[in-house]
Amino acid sequence: MSFLDIALWVCLAYTAIAYAFVLSMLVFGAFESLLRKRQRTSMDDSSMLSSRCTIPVSIVAPILNEETVILPAVRSLLAQNYPELELILVDDGSTDGTLALLQREFGLVRREIFYRSTLPSAPVRGIYRSLKDPRLIVVSKDNGGTKADALNCGVNLTKYSYLCCVDGDTVYESDALLRTMTHVVKDPATIVGASSFFGISQEPGSDLGPANGKRRLDPKALIIFQHMDLMRSFIASRLAWSRLDTMLCSSGAFTIWRRDVIMEMGGFSKEFTCEDIEMTFRVHERYLREKRPYRIISLPFMVAQTEGPDSVSRLVSQRARWQRVILETVWHFRKMMLRPTYSVVGLIGFPYYVFFEAIAPFFQAFSILVFGLAVWLNFLNWPIYLSLLGTIVFLTALPTTVAVLLHDQSYRDFHIRDLVKMLLLALLDLFLYRPILMYAGFKGTVDFLKGVKSWDKFDRNVRSLAPNPEKHDRV
Amino acid sequence: MAALFPSLFVFTFILWLGLSVWVVVGRLVYEARQLVQQKVQRELEDLNLAGLSPELRARAVHQILARYPRRSIDRLVVANSPSASVLEVYAQHVLTRYGLATILLDAAGNERKPDTWRRISALQILTRIRQLAVYELLEKALLAPDDEVVGAAIVLLGALGDTQAAQILIAALRDGSPFSSRIATQLEHFPDHAVRSLQLLLSHSNSQVRYWAAFLLARHGAFPGLDGELAPLGNDPDPHVRRAAVQALGRIGGPRATYVAIKLLADPTGYVRAYAIRALGVLGRTECAGKIAALMTDQDWWVRLAAKETLVDMGPRVWRDAAAQLDSADAFARDGAAEVLQNMGVLPDLVAQADGGANSEETFQILLKAIEAGGRGVLEASLSGAEPGVRARVEVRLAAGNGENT
């Protein structure tokens, strides 16, 4: 067998295994989605709203230079339909007008709060209480270099037994907390973490919540591709992981953690570019090693909209960071790989992350080269190559198609024309969107090998309108 | 290889196409069904059924409902809120069309071939139309091995909201159901008369039952002599029960409530002390502010937090009790006292008093200690709102006072 033969078979085998995995996940995800949909018909959110049994939640939101989106984001958090909560914003040394905007909007006054500084963080400059909403506390601190530092600072001030870690650039549905906690309180002794699906928009909050019963899909194709990417990830993929008790990424944009678990773990780690996936891995590692019962779940309903970069360069920057995070995490926790001690996480979840997330960009590029070479050297003829390519196009589109199907069956909140749009755009995913992700994957891998740790936050998208309190007010 | 790839291509294409068609067609069917449901709802409302005789009403509704598939009608009734007269006829319609036996069988569950969601759906329909057998079926469902069925049964009993449903839920609590918090969430909304029997559970042998009874009775202060029944639980061996008792007593009040709360300020368990503090706050017992302020030296963080928050809630009338802790040897207590004075909003008044008011020197010293303990935030809280002249003078005195103390 020549080198090209071997290479061809390796690429084919990798592709076949990857898609077999994906298709299996789609089946598990479909069952989980159906279960959650059925559970909705027998749950009672309204009783939880007025019950003293409903567990209060502390929302912690780190913010850094978010003046363009901070007001709608904070309003959406304070507008949560939940009986008892507190909101702790941690301004991690913003150099723009973020803090001034908050001071004006919420009547912030500087006050002392004595709290236990259990988790170390960069020095606090001042703490502010809101005269308009006693649930709001704003902490201004020196920049700690990572979101983890700001989160830990915020966690120190929390007083409730559940934390909801969110982003300061994301606008939340008013029932995000209630719908997620409804599932958490079904088994509070076991469920230590819960996250849910959030969408992508060029301007978060611009079409949040069904208008005339229907959500509006963003007009920009790049944003739609990102939205579909998250739909695939949350609805088709993470639901499956959740069902298999191997949910490996609780997103920092919206995750509810049991506070005692975070404190036991020693808070979020500042050693990693992103803190969310690392914390998830760490919880799995500790609890499985110590054989303690626990679950980290992912839910399928849309809780928020976050900003998606509206240019290719910004998208590459973001996804390169995500690739870096994956590599940092799998390298740090490499001892979990294929070890029975770590159950399904070690035997299935972790290998998936290594082979189909961490090193995927290289295999994808290698496959393109190998197949191209095979055709050029007449190892493969054009009809076979085209039929293989066509197969991959439809296999790539399938997870999006299933995600759209599952979401629509449960929520019916997109217009039918937007459904068709997503179904057709999914066919172009392999040619228009994946190459960007592949390039970002390379960049992220190179950055990881170079030891880069920076956040590389993308510049905010240009807003069509200035922040308008009346437009975004959801109270 | 020659035949494999083209076959794979065709297969994946058909799979994608089939799923895409499913999305679109499924959605179109859903939209059509929604239109049907809206049409049924409109027709039923148009008829002004309440004004018709029972026979005419039954005939009119049967004529409408018979035209539509069962699924549409089930969703219409379960999801919307038709009037009682419609529901009554719907009940007859469903039972005539599908047979009571079928629906009751579904609701009872088939042990050999369990179908969770069919059972829940049947229970929902029977609950909605308040079919007589539903109570027994829901009681049986509470013992089902399937958590989803149990959860649904709890919610449906809550939806029934009557005394019989309450008794079933209370019995489940008494028997130690593992879903006690969900049962409690539903029982909280029942009217007083439906949950009187909770009082009998206050002396149950199981501490968890006593806990829930005390917790739930907190909402029913109208029961005569309830404080007398709750008070002995202040001596319960289980700290959870003591906590629930003092929390309930705080809400319902009564002559024994304050006594129990004061006694539990010295409880060996931290969270019981914390709840006792909050109970005194809810009772408005400002005369206990001194005792509460002293607990700002407690070793338990949550007790100190409860003390601070309760003092703030009690308001400016207790500021002197809080200020007394500015002389405590415990740094946490001094910090806490400063924070309490800040949050009470009394500091600007102290600034005004310190600037030549009555007891100005004593007030000034308190202000100085508060600022030393509390830091810049307390200073800003003190001076905000002060007149410029007053502010300037007090700042000078504070600066001089700080120099003397260093």
C-alpha cells in the first residue's frame, strides 16, 4: 500500500467515525429534547414564582468595556421573573463609560460591604449599591487579566446557595432563571450545574422574545451561521452529552452552579483563557474520582441572545480563543483520557474532545490535502470524489437540520421562512463557514503552542441605534 | 468503493431531504392545527353557551367538537381555559366518543407496559374536567415508580386546589414522600380551610414531617392558637424543625413568638440563630435590637449577616444599638456596625448633629469610629447630602480626629 492509500483510508476512517459519532449524538439529543418537551407539559412554573420553597439565586456578571450593550443586558437580568435574586456586576477595570452609564441608570452610590474574601482576586476599588433596585450591587475592581478573577470577586459577595454565572454582553429572556431552576430543584442534591441554549445576534436584544409570536432571524449570513452553530452545539450535541451524563462545557454566558461546589473547587481558575469549560472538567474529575453522585445538565430552551462577531476577522479571533481553551483544558486534564475511573466522561466524552475538537482542524486540513492529491494523481476519479464531497455536505448539514427540527417542534418560535433559510444555509456550511473555523482552529493551536493567554476580545459590532431605554426596557 | 460513495451520497441526500421536509411539513400541520383550535374556541365563545339550557348547550357543543380530531380538542381544553359549561359538555363528549374506560385505564397506568406520557396526558384531561375518579388516580400516581408521573400528579393535585386534593398531598408528606419540597410548593397555595390538618403533623414522630408542617403553617396565621402549637417546636431535637418553627412564628406572631425567637438566639446551631434573628425583625421587636447587635460578633458568618440585615430592616430607631458595637473588641462587629449605620441611612443625620447639634461631641465620636471601621464608603455615605458648609466643617474635624487617633 502506498502512502497515499494509507492516508486516504485514515482520512476516510476519521471522517466516518466523526460522522458516526455525530449521528449517534443526534439520536441521543433527539430523545433528550423529546423528554424535555414532554416535561414542559407537566411542570408548574407559576407556583414556583410565588413559593417560599423556591431557592434564591445570586447572578454574577463580570463586565469589561461593555458600554454599548451593558444597559439592555443588566435590565434583562433585573427583569428576571424570579421570586428572589441578587445581581452582582463586577466591573473588571473598564476604561470606557461602562461604570458611568451604570451609575446614571441605576442611581449607584458608593457603599461599604464587608464580605468574606474567600476566593482571591485583584483589589477592589469600590462597591456600589443601587438606589433604584436594592438587588443590584456593582463592584469596581482592578483588572485581573481574566474573567475568572472577576467571577471569583463576585462570588465572594454572593449570599445565596445557587450562582448564575452570566456575561455582561448578553441579553436574557425574562424566564431564563425560572425555567432553568425548575429543572435544578427537581434534584438539588445531585444537579450541581445547569446551562441552556442561547442564540446569536448582531445586536443582542434587538429581537429578543417572540414578536407577533415569532423570533426574527438576523439578516446577516455570518450571524445566521453562528446561530446555527450554537443550535447544533446546544440542541443536537450538548443535549446528548447531558443525557449521557458527560456534559463537558457549561457555557460562561449562562450556567447555574451550586455555590458550595464552586467554593469546594476553590473558585474559577485564572490559569486558563476561559474559565467555563475548565470548571466543568474539574467538577467531573473531582466527583468521578471521589465517586460522588452529581449531574451537570444542558437544557434546550433559548435563554438569551449574545453578540456574534459580524466580521470574519472578529469571528476568527473568537474561535481561535475557543480552540486555545479546548487545548489548554484537554492537556491539563489528559489523565482522564480513556480511564474507567472517569466513567463515560473518560471513555467517550474526553476522547471525543481530543479527536474531534482539539485536533480536528489538522485532520480536516489533512483530509482536504489528501483527497485533492488523490484526485490529482487519479487515485480517486471525479465522480467518486464528487459523490464523497456531496455526502460530506449533507452529513455536515444534518446536525443543523436535526437541531432546527427539535427546536421548532418544542418552541415554534421562528417564522417558517426563517426555518427554510436555515435549512438551505446549512448546505453551504461546509464551503462558507467551516473554512473560517478551520483557519481559526489553526490559529488557536499555534497560539496555544506559543503559550498565548490573552482574551482577544473582538470589537463590538456597530449598533444600528444608540442604547434606547424604552426599546430595551423589559420590566 | 465505486458503488459505495454514490450510494452514500444518495442515502445522505434522502436523509437530509426527508428531515427538511419533516421540518416544513410538520410546521405547516402545526399552523393548520392552531387555526382549527382558534376556530373551535371562537365558535364555542360565539354560542354564548351559559345562556342555553343544558340540553341545547350539550347539543351545540357536541356539534362543534364532533367535527374536529381528538388531538385538537385535547390541546384546546388542556392548554386554554374554556368556561365551566364548555368543560362539562367536553367531558361528556370525550367520554362518549372515546369511552371513560379507555381514559381511566390510561390514567391508572399499565404496569406491564408503562407509558408515562400517555398516563400523564390522561390524568391531565381527567383533572381538567374534574372527573370524580381523578382523586384516587392521582393518589395512586403519587406512589408510581416513575418520577415524571409523581411530579405531574403533584402539580395536578395543586391545580385541583380543593380540600380533598390537599388531604392527598398532606398524606404524602406525612408518609415521607421524597418529593416533599414539590408537594410543599403546591400546598402553599391552598386556602386555610383545606390545610388545617397540617396542625396534626406538628407532633409527628418523623422530624422531616414536623419540619414541613411548621414551614407550611407559616402562611396560615389565622388558625387560632397556632403560635401555642408551634412554640414547643422551639425545643425540638432537630435544628431544622426549630428553624422552621421560629420562621413560622416570625410570620404569624402571637404572644409566644417573641419568647421563642429570643430563646433561639442562643441556639447551638448557627442557622437556627440566624432565623431567630430574622424572625425578631419580622415581628418588629426593636427592643431586641441590642441582643441582635451583639450577635454581630457571632462566629457564624450567616448569623452576622442576619444580624446586620435585620438591624437595617428595623430602621433608624435602633441605630444606637448598632452603634454600641463600634466599641467591640471584635473587628467584624465594628465593621458590621459601620455597615449597618451606613445602610440605615442615619449617617447624614449624625453629621448634622455632630455639627453643633445636641450631644454633638458624643455624636462626632460615634461618626469617627464608624468611619474608621467602615472606610471610604461609609465616609461618602456620611457626607452625601450634607450641606456644603456642614460637610466642610465635619471633614476638618474628622481629619483632625483621625490625626489624634493615629
